[in-house]
Amino acid sequence: MADELKRRLVHASGSGLVALWLLADALDAGLTWTGFRLLMVVLATGALVLEFLRLRVGLDWRLYDVLTREYEQDNPAAYALYLISMAAVVVVFEPDIALPAMLMLALGDPISGAVSDNTLQRVKPPKVLGTMFLVSTLIAIPFLPITAALIAAVGATLADGVTLEVRTYIVDDNLTIPIYAACLAWAALEFAPL
């Protein structure tokens, strides 16, 4: 239980990246979107290097024991997928789409996890789905028109609530939440009547 709480707190700490962008912009600190994109790519690359060292070279820090789950011992850890997906949405999309998608992962996922029983299910229970949808909608509203916010929240909820399996590999929602949310937000802004 203590390790789960630590994982959720580390998860939520990713919201600091969004705060960095918002505060830098508000304080006119000179951080451009291009600079923020570069920062996210550097962070994702760092995570990939650490994962290579862990999985291929045998780097075995105590931190990995606390912050990774048993099924991640021989697979890419969730933290790396987390940074890769955040970097992907920042590189591909503009701030009004990328930032809420990042927050849906950083805040929505650990909050929905707190109401979940943490068992692997094909589709999570309605309480978990409803929580993720509500939190994701509230996160998206300051950034997007209401229709796009709702559609982005549907994407985050599907990514969080429906287990995706490719062959025998379970795709971690840390990879899919921001990507689904951002892609659906973009589609809503492009094609839905707002």
C-alpha cells in the first residue's frame, strides 16, 4: 500500500511540468513552446536511457523496487511510458491540447486508481470510469471548449478504463491516456461543431 501511494505521488508530480509551462508563460520567463518541447524530449530520452540500462545492462537501483510493479521487471517501466507519451503530445500538439492531456495522465490516472481495486480487468468498473471521466473533464475545461473537453475526457477514460492487449503484451495506460485524449481533442476541434 505504501508503495502504491508513492507511485501515485510520483505520478501526480508530472503536473509540475504543466505548472512549469504555465508559470513560465505567466511570468514571462522566456520558455517558448519549442523550448518546452525540447525539455520533454530530453526527459523522455533520459527515461529511455535509464530503461535501457535497467533492462539490458542490469542497473538495479532500490528506487526501481519501490516505483515499479512486478510485471515491469522485464518490460519497459510505466515511468518511461509516462514521459514518452507526454513528450509525444507536446511535440505533436499545441498547448491547449497537450497540457490537459498531460494533466489527465498526471492527475486523472492516480485519482481513478485510488477508487480502483487495482486488479487487471478488461474493462474497469463504472465507478472508476466515471471518476476518470469527471476528473478529466474538469482538467480539460480551462483549456478547451466544452465539447472538445468532453471528447478528450472520453479518450482518457477509454485509455484508462479499457485494457489494451497487443499479442500478449498489456499496453500500459501511461502510454495511451495522453495520446487518446490529445488525438480526440484535436479531432473535436477540427471536425465537431463547437
